[in-house]
Amino acid sequence: MKNNPLPRLDVSEELRQQILPFCRLHTGEVWVDPTGHHKVGCIDAASTSAVLDLMDGEKAHLAIHDPPYNLVAFEERELGEYIRWCQQWVGNTVAVLRPNSACYFWLGADQRHGFQPLPDFMVMMRQTALRPRSFITMRNQRGYGTQKNWMAVRQELLYYIKGDPEFNIEAEYTDIPKILRGYYKEVDGKLTENGERGKSENIRAGNVWVDIQQVFYRMDENVSGCYAQKPLKAIERIVRASSPKTGLVVDFFAHSGTTLLAAELHQRRCFTADIDPVFCEIVIRRLEHFRATRRLGWQNGHPFEKELPAAEWAEASEPTGEKHEPELQTTLL
């Protein structure tokens, strides 16, 4: 297996500077997919004018957002300021959603600091036009813990709706077979066992997802450098459940481009964005890479291998200040 990963790009500024010349987008610019299906904008999600320019009058069926909640955990932004920032981009999201639409938010809970920003975000959401529908937990197979606390293995996903959108229940069924027997109920005068009454031999995911593998370097979908990458299977489940085929999905925190790739795989359109030109370029390259090779990512390689062989970036990737452990995010989930 190839062993040429990028370090975390969010904490490797020297490496980012090496990559920037190879990025197609500058701040305020939008890349339009040659097929006309997708867009990638290098914009600030909190900028109303930039979001409206990206949408160009179109409305979305679904929004999936994974904002950088670590800004609070790493004390780069005061909590109140962070929530005010969230109000801005959530408001922009509501404005570009269809009357009947769905919205999902991945958000962390820092157990070392009052579980912020999750509860603060949930309270803030009460003042919006979106209604809560479910609080979903996705269980990581790998976690981070100590001998004096429960291992942190969860990720939080909030599901909200605008109006009364359709929900495709078929998307909720997992690959896990039903194994519990013996729950009997009388239906039309006949005593039936729970397996007889179900629509599938497999269980539904419900609001606790235990069947999804978190992304790591051995997986084909891995995009090294993107430490907050969400599993493709999780985003595919959301896309299938809460948007119609050919429908429009938006994601204003593109990062590794998983939402756009899920849209491509399931015949949806996607307008996505990131404030960082480097991540915008990664998103575009991931789509192009998939179309050319059918590969979902680079496993333990990376998107800039032609421009930056390992020897050219290894020195720049050495930490110059405070060490950031790759596992740290798991403690926030």
C-alpha cells in the first residue's frame, strides 16, 4: 500500500503555502462543474451575498453542514462569538432552502468544557425557522479515552426540517440482519412475531448509527490532510433519505468533498463551498479523480502527488509550535 500521506493541513501552514499556487480558486470565486451538475465556491458561509451568488437563484432540497466546531475547543474563538457566527451561516442556509427541505448539522461536544458548543448551538436553533426532528449519534469504531473515563466514540448529528419534506425510509435500512426474535403482537387476529411484521430482514439505523466505519488511512475514500473527514456511507444515507434524485444539496463547509461525492454517486446536484482555497481544490480534484478512476479518495496518498512529491513537503510538515494530536477531535465528539 502506498505510504505518502499529507499531514493535517489545518495546522501545517508552510505546507498550505506550497499548495496554494496549485489551487484554481481565490476568495470569492466559484468553480462550475463542466457537466453543469455541481459548483464549488471559495466563500465565507457567513457572507449572505457570497452564498446568494453561489446559489444564483436556486433553492436546495437538503443542506448538510459540518462546521469547524474545534474553533471553540482550541479556544480560537470565544463561545458567544462562535454562536453568533453560526447564526449567520444558519440564516443563510435557511434562506436558500426550499419551503419543504431538510438540514443536517454535525457538531461536537467538548466534554472538558461543559460539552460546548453542542448545547449552545441547539438553544440558538430554537430561534430559527427550522424544526428539530432527530438527534442522531454515530458510533466510531475507534475512540479516545483514559482509564478514568468512558471512551469517547460518538459523533453528534442534528436533523432539522423546514416545512414538511419527504423522508425516504428505505435509506434507513442497514446491512445488519435482524437477530432478535420473540416480540409477538396480534395483527388482524393472528399472533405475529416481530420478524414477520417488518418490511426488511435487516434492521433500521434509527438514531444510533453503529454500522459505519470512521475514515482511516487504509480506506480507499481516505483524503489525507483532511482530519475531520466524514464517512461517505453516512453522507450517502442522509442524501438518499432527505433529497430526491436530481435534487440540489448544499454544503458550506466542504472540507474533503464527501457531500459532493455522495451527490455525484446518487444522481443529485451539489453546491458546496469552503473558505479555504486548499480545501476547495481538494474537493474539485476528488471529483475529477473519481470520474477518471472510480476511486473514492487516495487511501494513504494525497491529491497533490504530481506537484509535491514527498521529499518536497516532508520538511514543511514538521510541527513548528504546539503539537496537535490527530486523535484530538475524537475527544470532542
